[in-house]
Amino acid sequence: MEFVVTRAVPEDAAALLELLRISGGETDNLTFGAEGLPFTVEQEREFLASMEGANAMFVAKAGERMVGCIGVHGVGRSIRMAHRASFGINVLKEYWGRGVGSALLQTAIDFAREAGIAVLSLEVRSDNTRAIALYEKFGFHKIGHFPDFFRVNGESVDFELMNLYL
Ligand SMILES: CC(C)(COP(=O)(O)OP(=O)(O)OC[C@H]1O[C@@H](n2cnc3c(N)ncnc32)[C@H](O)[C@@H]1OP(=O)(O)O)[C@@H](O)C(=O)NCCC(=O)NCCS
């Protein structure tokens, strides 16, 4: 399968919200479910337009179809944490296992390094073996275990905290 990874532009807003809505319904791995994110297309458009510095969204497209995304978010609220960033990644289920996640993560790591980020962090469900394998492949290490990080329909879910030192 051919796909390309590009930096998202404001015109990607509608497709991105739709991708997140579908992805939210496909697993319980994300911070939201099938309802997707509570933003209008206009709000998402403005959000994409405002991303600068250590903040960026990248999308994977197979032809016209958006099939995955990764958002890098700098911890910009304090100069003492400006060397750190986190990210969120997801790929449409029917495209899993074809290298899309790896391409997105490589792009995000390259971007973070270029933006002067020294520590890239993430939080992942302890039972999300596919994602953890992806992160370990790129050199992320577990730095902690966070019991009761999510409650999904009232059920407690543990998470792993992972870091990559660039
Ligand atoms: C996690 C996710 C982004 C991976 O995307 P992907 O496109 O499937 O990733 P890739 O095809 O590049 O595979 C990456 C690695 O995952 C691992 N992997 C692939 N298939 C796997 C499987 N069946 N079981 C376990 N690990 C597997 C491998 O380590 C693989 O690397 P390799 O092919 O070089 O060996 C994707 O599954 C996803 O979006 N899941 C739902 C949302 C989610 O969980 N996001 C992360 C929240 S922290």
C-alpha cells in the first residue's frame, strides 16, 4: 500500500476530525471514543493554523484518504519544561500493520529533534502491546507504571509512561 506523510494544513481539519471519530470507535486506547473530539471543523482549522514551535500535526494519506495522524505537543507552559514534548498517534484499523504508524512516528521524532526537543514522552495502555512494540522499536523506554490512569465505562485501566531521550 502506498501512502505519504505530510504536515497537516488547516484544510485537513474536516478529514482529521473524521479520522479521529472513526479511530475513537475502533479501540478504547484513546482519550475519547466514537464521539470523537468536541471541536467544530472551524475550531480544528484554527488549531492546525496555530501550531508552531514544538507543536505539529502530521497526517498519512493513502491516495485521497487520510489513514493516520500524529500530533506532537510541546510542554510550553514553562521554560523549565520547554525541552519536553509529548505526542498522540493513531492509524485506521484497516491500515494497521503496514508501516503507517512507524512512518508517522519517525516523522514526529525527526520533527521534535529539529525543534530542539530533548525528551519525548507518551502514555500508553499497559495492554496495548502493538503500540508498546512500536515505541520500543524506536527506542522508547518505560519509566513508570500508572495504575488507574483511565476509567473506561467505569473499568480501571493501567498505563505505562514511556520516554525517548533524543
Ligand atoms: C499503535 C498504532 C499507531 C500502530 O500503527 P501501525 O500502522 O499498525 O504500525 P506499524 O505497521 O508501523 O507497526 C509498528 C510496529 O508494531 C508492532 N506490530 C505490528 N503488528 C503487530 C501485531 N500484530 N502484534 C504486536 N505488535 C505488532 C511491530 O513492532 C511493528 O513494527 P515492525 O513491523 O517493524 O515489526 C495503531 O495500531 C493504532 O492506531 N492503534 C489504535 C490507537 C492507539 O492505540 N494509539 C496509541 C495510543 S498510545
